[in-house]
Amino acid sequence: MSSIEKVLSRIDSNLDDSLGRLFDLLKIKSISTDPAFKAPCREAAEWLAKELTAIGIEASVRDTSGHPMVVGHRKSGKPGPHVLFYGHYDVQPVDPLELWHQDPFEPSLKTKEDGTKIIVARGAADDKGQLMTFVEAARAFIEETGDLPIDVSILFEGEEESGSPSLHPFLEANKEELSCDLALVCDTGMWDPETPAISVMLRGMVGDEIIVKAASRDLHSGSYGGSAQNPNHIVASIIAGLHDENGKITLPGFYDGVIEVPEDVMAMWNTLGFSVEEFLGEVGLKYPRGENDRTPLEHLWTRPTVEVNGMWGGYQGAGSKTVIPAEAHAKFTFRLVGDQDPDKIQEAFRNYVKSKIPEDCSVEFIAKEGSPALRLDFAMPVLEKGKTALKAEWGKDAALVGMGGSIPIVGDFKRMLGMDSMMIGFGLEDDQIHSPNEKYNLTSFHKGIRSWARVLDELAK
Amino acid sequence: MSSIEKVLSRIDSNLDDSLGRLFDLLKIKSISTDPAFKAPCREAAEWLAKELTAIGIEASVRDTSGHPMVVGHRKSGKPGPHVLFYGHYDVQPVDPLELWHQDPFEPSLKTKEDGTKIIVARGAADDKGQLMTFVEAARAFIEETGDLPIDVSILFEGEEESGSPSLHPFLEANKEELSCDLALVCDTGMWDPETPAISVMLRGMVGDEIIVKAASRDLHSGSYGGSAQNPNHIVASIIAGLHDENGKITLPGFYDGVIEVPEDVMAMWNTLGFSVEEFLGEVGLKYPRGENDRTPLEHLWTRPTVEVNGMWGGYQGAGSKTVIPAEAHAKFTFRLVGDQDPDKIQEAFRNYVKSKIPEDCSVEFIAKEGSPALRLDFAMPVLEKGKTALKAEWGKDAALVGMGGSIPIVGDFKRMLGMDSMMIGFGLEDDQIHSPNEKYNLTSFHKGIRSWARVLDELAK
């Protein structure tokens, strides 16, 4: 048996233990966006540092002004690229809790009707399950061969789900320590349960929250209805005016910097057999929304969008309350592509919102830091090694795909540390990340560990 | 001293005790719209029945399928009209609780900077303070003269703030017992702190709640944004499309049955010195919204409106969550005037909403029972007696006004029991009913009690 085959065999026989460790991590309620969960975030970081140290990767918890980072190294000047593996230990909030079929922080292994084994918990797929695939691959390599085949550093973040406020200062302050030859980022998905993928195109993002204020207090809609401004109506008209009848976004200059995809790339995508009926059918929908002159894969990967992630104003309880609220709220996120400038988009959005505010009302904005979109070089040499490793594990060519969601870290690695990222992950469309009953297939976890072992082995060649 | 003067004098000297009894009632958390407060609603009914019985009005708590009614009588075939006094013991929810400067159910007597004494508590003005003005007037009359000057019946309801679902069956089942010569309804306000008012025109109301459903679960806005329907955007476009650029409501047939106010009535209203700057300025606004070819008093009393009392969908917590929610909600109320038909308005609204729902989405409606608008005869003979009594107490002619809010009971008394209503109340514009820090002026309470004593006295003449 070659050494990689021994490593793979050890991964197989250690799977139950690997799963037990993942469950321990999933039990920690590391919701980064909610200040109430500050302590569990630190607990997750400490758990990871201890785990890395135990397997021979020198690791420590590093304080920031927010949730801490975990940084680890095992390097001895070996030939081959020195890689930095990135993942995040924080998770999304769990509401609406009543739609979960179990406690989100009591992970369980379940078997679906079709026999698929799934790991159910908040963070199972995003991103604890994914980051543990690398940790377990590293463990098996060291246990079996006494070392890793290349030099490895690790960065685990705890604020990915809440805008990564501490990331820039941390990268800036630790530039030398964290600058490697290549980043390996594990926060993406497979093309389908049989086809691995490497993501080469990421949308950017910019967000804003608005608070529209009218009267100085809640009003009785019988006494003031028709006369006083109603913030619910103002917010609704702001949202409704963002798209025209063809699904185009109406902000002036919004499409500046949007780049059309080259024909050969579109041709490759057309071979992927993407079915919008299946994609939407899986979530109970049928017809693609959005710009009506674009294909669904364009909507997803190469076209900018705006979505209202939350809106609220007035009475939400049972029964009725005849009130005109003093204020109403909405949270917006824009997905950006090509060379769209997050700052200019935010400025155009704010000017638009202000133009819709009546003279005796006001608006406040709460910004979410933006990040521009990112495209990787299709000819990047390490991509070939990644593809070889994934094909060996999955028996199919890896798809080179775009990503609808943004992974700002990839842009930061490029811009701040001068480092390209190879984005490989094992999530699936139906993982319900950010939703109740999030899951990660046991196959994703098991073959994900094996995939990373193969990637490390290939990179050493 | 005439007997009415002795009664008034007793009211003055008993004011502290009257206030103590009102505080006892205000402490009971009788929020009718929230099922969690079922027990306190019954407690309020029982407290009132006991109180009435103690002062010599034979009263009982009557079960319904919802919150109970309180019915009382003191009648002996005296000359003069037999009146039915109506009030409601239920109150609005108290959210947002954090904006209250005190516990909403721990009433307090406070002195404002200008020296005005106010009673602060949920229900102080709407309607516990108001109904107690009549109870205390009756108490003083009986204590001082041994009887009431005319036959009196009483009906206290516990579901006024939640659509009065039990009222129709109760009136139907107790038609004979409750049919009197005249209803006295105390749920309205003064024209201003010096000028009493009798309300002669009431808007009707019809309400609807919509639940727009799209995907079968919450979606990640990075993965599905631009492709999948977002219920927040659908609800926003429904709300935004309800008004045109002139403030007119766009539903087909909506203005059918709207009646223009006769010129002489408009002329009388113009003498009231209504200031839209003051009306809106008091709540921090400046410019009237609504149909831009109508006066503000028309907006308030004689024009139909639609207001969104609540809307919500997606994430409302701290920070951001990149989600497309599975559903979004909105609560609507229409104020109706003239002969507008609540059922037809609801039908037009629902057809409009359905026309805005994409083919792969759905909508559910939760109806709120409607009531048409109501106009009283300006020449109703008892109006003159009411005006005389109020002028004697306040030293100023009572204004005959319209009402923006609806008081469906007045329509029910008319249609089901064939009984006209004289609507007299002592609330003020700044009472913050349905809002945090609801209050009732001590003057409203004190002179309100005196006013009812005078009204009873006048009606006996």
C-alpha cells in the first residue's frame, strides 16, 4: 500500500471517532451575530486549538476585538506549496426554532428514506462539518505517516456569519505569519452528490439596513390613518421600487462594472446539465424570477441581485391592532459581480432611499461592510492538482463553477496577502444552510476527509 | 342645593375613592387579543359585576364563547328614556414594552410640567377610565338620592379590541333584555381639552391579514437570490400598489358608496378651527398624507383609508442573516365611510392581492369581521339634552363631530336592537391610546363623572 492508501484506509477505520469529534464541536452554540453567544464562540475556538495541538499542529486562540481566531502551523520547510487552510467555526442563528425537528445544538445522525445518512445540526454543513474534513485528514496523515506531506497553516475564523469585522485588522497585523503560497478554503459545495466542484467565481456583497421613522410614537390608525405617514408603506414602496417590470434593478449606475461571461465559459456551463426545474422544485418553486432575459445559472453566478432578508414594522402578534407604527425596518443585501464597486452601489442605494422619504420623516442606515466580486484564473496551475485529487476520490471530473454566495475571505487573501485560493467544499444544495434542520451528508464528511488527504498528497508531488 | 348639585358635590368629595377604584381595575391585565390573558379578562368582568352590584345596579357576568360580558340593570319603570350604557373592559396589547416609562399595569397619577394631572396605565383612556366615569356618576346619584333619575341598563364588553367576535350572538340572544330607548356609548373623545364633543359620524372598518408563501423553507440569499421568489418583495409590492401617486386607493370599485359631506356640515366643521399643523405636529409630523385634493378633516372623518398595521418577513434580529424567508405577512385595515360595503371591499382587496401572487407562490387570508360606516341624525331629540348637560359642565357648546376610528357597537345597536346611540367621551388627542404610556387626564375623569351625572339628570327632564 502506498502511503496515501494507508492514510485513506486509516480515515475509513477512524470514521466513528471523527464523527464523535464533529458532534462535540456542533454542540457548541457559536452564533456569532448575537452578542448573547459570545462565550460559546470562545469555547468553540478553544476546542479547536486544543484539538489541533493534540494532533501535532501547533495552535493557539488569538484575541480580536470580536470573536477570537484560531491559528495553527505545522511547517518544516518541506518542498511543495505551503498552504493556509481556512474555515469558520461560527454559525447562523437558529430561528425560527419551532421549525426544527430537533434541538439545533444536539447533533444527530439520521437515515433518510432513500438510505442517505445525514448529520443534522446547526453548522453541520456551514461550516463546522466542512472544516473538520480537513482537520481529520491532517490527523490521519500525521498518525499514519508521522507528518503532513507539505507545510500547512490553519486559520479558523469566528465571525464569518456576522460580516467578519475583525478579519481585516487581524490579517493586517499577522500578514507575514499568514501569507502562504496558496489558500485552501472549505466553505463551498459540490456540483451534485456525485460531482465534486472547485469554485472559481464568487459574487461580492454589500448590505444595508434601513430604519424609517415617521411619527414620534405609535398612532391609532383610526385617528391618524390617511393623514399621518405610515412607515410600513414607505418601506414597502422602497422595496417595490428596486426592480422594474423586467426584473432589472433600478438604481442609477447599478450595472456599471458588470461583466458578460465569455462564450466558451457559458458553453462549458451548458454541459453541466443544470435544471432550473429541479433547482427550484427542490424548494417547492417552479419559475425563475429575476431578469427575464438571463439564464438561471447567470442569475446565480454572474448577475447582480438585491434581496430583502428581513422587513418589519407594527404589530405582529395574534389578532389585530389598529396601529400606525412610529418606525419600520428592512435589511437588504446586494450580490455583486465583475467590477461592481460596493461603495458606489451603497451610495446609489442610499440616495434612492432618501429620495423616497417624505419631508417630515427620516431614515437611518446601518451598513454592512461590502466586498467586491472575485474571479480566479482558470489556468491557475494548482487547479489541475486539485482536479486530479478530486477525480481520484469521486471518479468524476470536478466542475469549475461560480458561486452565488460571497466568501469575502477569498478577496481578502488575494488583496491583503497576495494569495490565491482554491475553494473546495462538499456541501450540497439541500443542506439547508441558514435554515432550520441544516444537515451535512455523512458521505460529504467521509469522502470530504478522503478528498483533502488526496489534495495534500497531490500538492506534495 | 338642588339634587343634581348635591350629586356633583358628592362626586367632588369622593374623587380620591373613585380614583382608587379605577386603579384597581387598571391593574387587571385584560388584553383581549392575546389568548394568554384569558383569565385576567374574566377577572376584570367579575370585578365590574361586583362593583355594580355593590352600588345597587343588579349585575352579572355572562359567559360567551370568548371573553364574558357584564350586564347590569336598575329599572323601575321611571318616566324618561331607559338608557343602555356601553363600555369595554378589555385593553390593547402593551408592546413595545421597552417604550413605556412604567409598568403598563401599575397605574400612577403623574403631574406633567404644565401642571396637568394624568392617570398613566394601559386602558386609562381606552376604555376603563371612560367607563368608570359613568359607574362613578351612577354611584354618586344612588348614594346621594337613593336612586337613579331614569332607568339604566349596562353592557360592558371584553372583546372590543379584538373584533368583538361574541357580540353579535350575544345581542341576538339577549335582544329583549338589552333593547332600550337610547344607548350611551363612552369610547370617544373631546374636541379639545376645553370643548366637549358628541360624535355623530363613525367610519366603518374591514381588516385582512395576508400570509404570502413562496419556497417550502427559508433559503440562502446567496444561493437562491435572483432566482427564487422572495415573499418580502411580493408583500411590499402589494402594499406599494394600494395607493396611486395622488394618494387614491387603487382597488376597483373602492370608492363606490362614498358620500360627499353636505356643504353646511363642512361649513360647521370649518368653524372648529382644526389645525393640521397642530394635529400632526403633536406627533412629530408636518404634512398631511392621503388624497391630495381633500382637507385633513375629510381624511379623518369622511374619506376611506387603508393602513398596514403590521408587516414582517425574514430576519429581524441583530446583525445580518442572508436569508430569503419562506413567507411574509401583513395586516391591513380599511376605514369605510358612507355606504361602502365591507364585504365588497374585502373581495376587491383579495382579488387584487391574488393578482400580485406569482404562479408558484400562494397566499392565505385571515379575515377580521367588517362593519359599515354610520351616520346619526343631527336632529335626534336627545342630542339637545346631551348638549345642554355638557355645556353646563364645560361652559362651552359641544362640537358635533365625526370619528376616524370605528365603534362597531353603534352600528350593531342600530341594526340589531333598533337603538340610536349618543356617543360622549372625554378622551384627548394626546392620550396615546394603543401606544406606550397611555394616559387619561384627571380632568377628563373628574369632569367626565360630573358630565354623566348631568346627562342623566337632563334625560330625566
